[in-house]
Amino acid sequence: MPELVRTEPGRPATPPVAVSSITTEANHTGSWKYIRPAYHDRVAPCNAACPLGVDVEGYMALLREGRIDEAAELLAREHPMPAVTGRVCNHPCEDGCNRRHFDDAVAIHAVERMLGDRLLAAPLPQALPVTHAEAVAVVGSGPAGLSAAYHLARLGYRVEVFEQAEKAGGMLRHGIPPYRLPRAVLDGQVERIRALGVEIHTGVSLGRDVRWSELAERFGAVFFATGAYVGKPLGVPGDDAAGVWQGLGFLERCNRGEAPEVGRRVVVIGGGNTAMDCARTARRLGAEVTVAYRRTRAEMPAIAAEIDDAEREGVLFRFLAAPERVDEADGRVRGIECTPMRLGEPDASGRRRPEPSGEPPFCLPADTVLLAIGEDAQLGMLPAEAAERGALAVDAWGATRLSGIFAGGDAAGHDRTVAHALGAGKRAALGIDRYLRRQRGDEPPTDDLTALRYGGSGNLSSTRWRDDDPVRRVAPLNEVVGFESLNLNHFQHAARHPDRRTGNGAAYGDFGEVNRGLESDVALTEAGRCFNCGVCNGCELCLIFCGDAAIHPSADGGGRFEIDLEYCKGCGVCAAECPRGAISMTREAL
């Protein structure tokens, strides 16, 4: 064993190191290996988890480089209204974020909101050129309909939207209160879609003002996105008593500027986002509010932040409570009798099924009961064969059983979130483009859905469909990078930046926006917390750690690297040290 040599006092002892006095280029050590490293950009889990198919990692990487406008444009390629979802999305991308296993997930929603607001502040876009003879009709101007119109316009189609209400927006306008989604933000997003050349006809009802046959004659394809507005009854004795209201109808009235008289005590039945909106709105009308939910808080489908805000604003919760009877006097509600529940085995939803606990029932006093237990779609204007189990049956491209008719969002039984509706609209837009191409004798870019999805299972990507990705990829693989593939030694812990929130406006009847997001500079700092999973970002650690100097910058100067296989021994150090899992070790000749 060689003797240790201490070169300086206080420095660790090291063994002698052999150094060649001449070049070692003649020694082609690459012949020793049987495995070789290769750069492969893979898919970040946030991208795969996004219901819209947004390249989250891509715009985060651009923000890290200070290319803010390019990041906003990359976001806008897939997303028609980021200023909306930055405020109201349940952000499943953050549930997929690898950083949540390290400290806290990146606040993707706040960064998206910052970029969305930046896009809103920019001048309106110019109308896009119409490059196809066929026109497309969109029935419904909620998130699914507006998304389809946006992407169809970007694909070169003339689009007309038909909306029965007096203003476009659908559930975004009628169901979400302004303290969550200011109307100026929604109006701005709608106007930017209209500016692309999309015609939006409001106050027009299908069946009354325009016939179904007329749409089929005038348009090459129709996208049906009417949402789900018919509230479900409670189905217990007394549920027709005065003071028992559908929650969505209540929100619609309030969002029109009315202030319904709800009395001193309000009970909200349900555990979803509509229930939270009802509860927080009723608090702003001055009521004492209790939410009754038959499971526990852990099973509530509402966005966690909305539940937190409701609690902060004074809303009370009564969990494991199932309504059994409406207590009434002279035909008017005065309370709701509930049965105490407990959780049993999981049901089809994966959540534990509530079942009676055997404890005696109890009564929650109420002047008003708001029902937020779900809504059904109205499908009577379409042929019966188009529907299945209360929703329009669609395939992976959004096509119904009727030729040329597509559907998405709540009417098609998709997950009832804004993000899923927006994603369904984009997916159908690509499906309509594929259908119309075939009708005119053109081959679509691909029929391979997996190739269009991030990670093979996410939503379809418009950028992949058009094959015009502005972000350079290195031998891309449609494989999601897991947390175990990251080298965390090269990252430092950094706390997530919390959203700024106003005081308890509910106590003063304030319908102003509660969540103020992040300041632009803070949002950029938050974007810097992104690991950029699976993608080489030119950090140079592979070059630094290569013991054979076999890695060098690529000849095109694009900030990436090349491996000289004449000298690479296949030791795998570069792959092990890569912070982001962007280098794969593969067998020689494979």
C-alpha cells in the first residue's frame, strides 16, 4: 500500500498520484467498456401529471435562464388561460413534483399565474390566418369549449362558439366566485381568445336559436361542451322545503351580483370545490356556516387550500355526517337531521365507504341548506345513442359515436376540474384536426396517442402534434423520471414560497381576491427551485467528474455535451453524478 503524503499542514493526507509526462491520446481506453453512457432527455413527472399536457419543466428551464417571454410563449402553446388556472387549478402537477420528496413541491401554480398575468398584460394578439376551408362549431363557452376554440384557431380553422348565457365563461363565470377568480382576469382571457379570430355568439341557445341540423350543415365538425348544471336532489324526506337550494344556483345568483337572503345559519352538504365556494360565499353574506360531509377531511375532494381558506374564514365542519331528513316547519327548512357515520372498506372511488356508526342521529339547525353533491349534464338535444350513463361517450380523441361530433369536459363525464376541462378541449381540437384531415384526404401527423402524451400517459401535446417544439431536446425518451433517478447531493434545501393572502375578508362581506399569488421576482425565485428533472441543462458536472476527459461541449455550441467513445471506459460516473437523471447507461452496440 503506498505511503500517504501530507502536502500541507491541516490538509487531508492523500496517496501519490501517477501523472503522465506525455499525452495519453494514443491509449484508446474506450475499447475496455461493454456499457456506454448516452444523453437522454426524459419527461419530468410534473409534465406527465398535468391534465392539460403543459411542458412545465420546459418553461421552468427557460425561466432559470432569464428567458421570461419565451417561457410564457411555451406555456401558451398548450394552455389558453394560465391566469385562470394559476388561481383555481387543483395543480396535480405539484402532486407529481419530485421536489416534494426532498423538501416541498415547487409552487408551479404561482409561477404559472405570474406568466399568465404577464400574457394578459401584453397587447392583444393579432387574428390568426385561416388556412383550412372547414369551419368548426363549439357549443358552450366554458373551459372545455374555449380551450377547443383556442387550439383550433391556432391550427388554422375558423371557429364559432355558441353560448346560451349573456357572457362567455361557463362555469368559470357562473360557478367560481370572484374572490377566487376576478372577473377582469376571466374577461381578459376570453378577449385574448376572441382576438385570435374566434367568433363568440352569446345569448344563443341550441334548439331554440340554432338547430342541430343547421350546425351539422354549416360546419365540418362540432364540439359539444355544455358542462353539467343540473343539481342533484338530496333524496331525503323534506328536501323540497323552502330554503333548500341547489348550491350551483346559489353561486350563479351571487356571481351575478345578487345577495340572496340566507338567514343566520347555513348548512352546506358536500365536500367538493362547489361546497367550499358555497360555504365561503355564504360567510360573506353574513351567515354562520357549517359544512356537513359524510367522510372525513382526508377524503374530501376539494382543493386542500380551499378547505384551509374556508376554515380561516370561520366555516365550521361536521365530518362523518350523512343527511337523513330535512327538519321543516310550515314548509320551510329549520334544520337537517344527520346520521353519524364511520369509514368502512374502500368503494369504487378508492375512498373508504361511509357506513352508519350506530350512534344516535343529531340535527344541524339551518335557515338555508345548500346542496353541493354534484350536477348532471343536459343531453336531451342530442340523439340518445350519443350518451352513456348520463354523459356523452367519447374516445381518446374526444370523438362521439356520431360522425363529426366531438365532446369534452363535464358533458363527457371527464374529471370535473377546470384543468381537466381545458385538457379535454385541447384533446378534442387535435381529434377534430385529425378527423378533418382525413375527410379532405390528408394524413394526420400520427395516430400514436402515446407519442403525443408526456410520459405516455399524460394529456396530448399540441407541440408534439405540430412537431415544432422550440425547446431543444437531446435524444428524447418518453419516460418519466422518478425521484430515485436524481442525485440529490447537488441540490440545496430551499423553502417553498407561500402565496400571499389577504385578511379575513369574509367577515366584512369582501368579494375581492383572497389569494394574491407571488410577486414576479419571488415567482422567478420559486421557479429556480425546480430540479429540471430528466433534462440536461448544461450544469457541466458530467464533464467535471469524467476521469478520462472523454466529455466535452458539443461542437454546435448549444450548451450540451458529447461523449468521446474512443476514450470513455463506461465507468458510469457521469450518469451517477448527473443531478437530473438525464444520462443513461446502455449496453454496447444496443
